[in-house]
Amino acid sequence: MIKVTFITRDGQRIEAAGKPGDRLLETAQAAGLPLEGTCEGQMACSTCHVIVGRDWFTKLPPASEDEEDMLDLAADLSATSRLSCQILLSEALDGLEVRIPRTSHDMQG
């Protein structure tokens, strides 16, 4: 299992785990975090936006042009922002830390 730490809007640290190949979005949702993922990973929205820890950001493959376009629509955008639907868990990401943006709301809950 790949361990991930999510930091909530109020600073709470939530530990979660997923299998290699799982999308970070699915791992967050399974842990009850407010990442909506309205488009179900089709890069048609930015509701799964997360802010990746600076130390981890460079370990991710670069964002595609389509992902960059969707991130332009995200609130609380940061230099290390990514769409969690585009991050596939791998052994290299074991221990990954990401922050949930302040404006994130799960309308499905």
C-alpha cells in the first residue's frame, strides 16, 4: 500500500493508503475528504484540485497541457497545484503529502 497524508483546510492530517495505480482522487474520496471530482477524472473540471508538498511535486510527472488548462480555473492555485485525478500512486510516491485547498467543497456528500 502507498501511504498518503492529506492536510485538511483546518490543518488536520489525515492518513490514507491506496494501491499502486490508484488515482489520488479515489484515495482521497475513500478517506472521506472533500474532493468532488465532478467529471470523474476526465479533466473537464478542477474540483479535485490539491496542492502537492513541494518536496513531492518534483517526483510527479509533469502536468499535461489539458491539466494545466483546468488548473487555470481552480481557486487557491499554487505553484505546486495538481489535479488529484491525474496523479497515479506508485512506490515512488509512498509518503506523499498533499493539502486540500481552502475552497474545496464536496457537493456530493
